[in-house]
Amino acid sequence: MKRITISVPDEVAAKADNAVAQGEATSVSAWFSEIARREPDWFAAEQAADELATEAGVTDADLAWARATLGLDSIDEVA
């Protein structure tokens, strides 16, 4: 077990506190741990998708078209 300190918006902290108060989690740490456990491993998924794209012969131009079509370029600019 590793102890870490994080900062979260007040509304997220309130959700964690409410989950504990309602008996949905035994502690704030347990609530965050469960949320993280359920979250997909997006890094591993991206690596797998990249490998599949390479094997299928997807080009950079194909990827650029897909990102533009899905509106992902504008999302990256905001992040």
C-alpha cells in the first residue's frame, strides 16, 4: 500500500465524503481506490490500438483524418 496526497475540486471531495456518509465506501481513500480500479487503463489501450494500426497499415494521414473527423484535435488544444 502506498500513501499519496492529491488535491481535488471541492465538488469531487464532497462526492467522496457523501459516499462515506451513505455507507457506499468505508473511507475517502477506499472510494478513490475503487474509482481508480474501475477506470480503464487508457495507456495500455492506446498502445494496443497503435500496434493494431501499425499492423493494419494505418498511415499518419489516416490518423490525422480520423482525429479531425472526430474533433479530437480541438480537444488536445484545450488540454
